[in-house]
Amino acid sequence: MKPIILVTGANGQLGSVLTPALRARYGTDNVIASDLLPLPGYESRFEILDATDESRMTEVVRQYGVSQIYHLAAILSASGEKAPLRTWDINMTALLNVLEVSRKEGIEKVFYPSSIAVFGESAPLENTPNNAFLDPLTAYGISKAAGENWAKYYFAKFGIDVRSVRYPGVIGYQSDPGGGTTDYAVEIFHSAVRNEPYTCFLEPGETLPMIFMDDAIRATIELMEAPKENIKERSSYNLAGLSFSPAEVAAAIQKHYPDFNVSYSPDSRQAIAAKWPDSINDSPARDDWNWQPQFKMEELVETMLTKLQEKYAAKKLTPSQHSSAA
């Protein structure tokens, strides 16, 4: 029997790609997208839902007989630093609502996205292990680290099958960035395809872990479909794709766009990035549920450029008609 899935935050960078992937796999009528407002393209199964409203969430779960929740609604790292208390309040209230609704309504599985933002000064920058001490220094990272502990608590206390991965920077052509510190790695491709110079908000040598959107979506579904007995990490799994710096991705793009110009003007996001790992050790994910990334730098760059060229051609927009993402 196919699950009935509720996706919170379905309009976001990850949700707008994950939701169609889930519908393709489990059937359109079995996946309910939800967010604060509907987006064009949702022909069915969309509910207006503020994830901080537990009663409304309960109503939606009962209406459709939901058996799984993919909880994606959250304020991200860079946006979160503009309003840290609001970030904590929204992120934590929404997660606890999901967990409480799951406990009360008998939800079978919950997906909770964590992030490399949970790592701070105590974690080694190179090959950061899954069990590194978590001392994040952003409101977003603090909320995600706390969320990991709540996920583990609800599994241990109530048997709620909560599963989680720590996403690195997610790079995709399908949607615009959502206010994260790694957003440059999406913005830079848009600028290249529009034949515009790009000013990066990180230093040229600031290496960060990244993952291509297709790999991130596949990892999410593979984790959720893995046998329950295989899931050993009940806080969150490290997830790695590849690591690179702004200068490295700029050089890779310039192989295709030789005249593409990139300059650097680090802002407050550089201080956040400097505390995050340069590379991630995701051996528990590989051991427990056979995770393997597929996209390397060359394939990522070629795919991003090709798909964005197609996207802009389809829209028939000139550079002056399209503003920069984020």
C-alpha cells in the first residue's frame, strides 16, 4: 500500500523539487503539498498550511489520512540571522507540531531535514564525522541541532520513526535559492547564463560541502524507503556530495563561458561559512542505507548550465528582464 504523504514548505527550494519527485513515485493523489500560499502548477492536492498551526495541521492529516510527513518548512541560515528569535520560534514550533501531530495521529514516518549548519567551532573542518560535537553559532544551526535531539527523543520515547539527513549546500536549476549561506553556488550559474558579472558574498577560497539537487532528492527518498532496522542514526545522517570553493566553481564555469567575470565582496555570510566544514564524512549513510552520490563537479556544472540555458530560452527573457535570484 502506497503512503499518503504531506509535504510542509512545498514551495521552497527543496520542496518544489521533492514534491514532484514524490508524486512521480507514489502517485499524484498520494502526495499533499502545503505551504503558506499556493504556487502555479499545483493542479491538485494543495493545502494552505502554516506549520506553526497545530490544529490546522491535524485537520489536513485527518482529511487525507496522511501516513508520512516530509517537514521542510523552515527559515534558513542567512535569513535567520536577520531575525534570530523569530527563526527559533518558527523552526521549533513547526517541528514540535509535526512531532506532536505524528504522535497523536499515528503517523508512520517523518522526514526532518537538518543541515551542516549544526556544526560549529568544535567540529573538525576536514572530513567532519557524523558524531562531531554540535555547537552551532547561527540561529538556524541552533534550531536544527535542537531539532535533531527532539527527533531522537520522539523515536526513543514514542517510537515515531523520524529520519533525517544533514544537507550540505544544495545546488539546483529547478528553483531559486531560499536564503541560505551557500546560495552563491546557485546564483553564480544564473549570472553566467545571463552573461552578467557576478559578485560573490564569500571569499574565493571558502570551501564548503555541496550536493546537486538530484542527488539530494534521491538521498531523501532512499533514506525514507530504507528498512527501519537499517536506520542506526536517530539524530541525523551526514550527507556529502562534493566540496568546492567559489573560485573553483567559477573556473569550471569559465571553461564554458570564458568571458564570465566573478568578483568577491564578502559579507556577513562569510563569517557563517568559515565555521562550517570544508568536507563531510558520510560513511554511516553509506554503510546503513547504501548512500552514494552520483554528480561530480563536471557533471554538475554542465547540467546546471544546460538546464538554465533551456529555462531562460523558454521564458524568452533578456538579462534586463530578470532580476538576480535571492
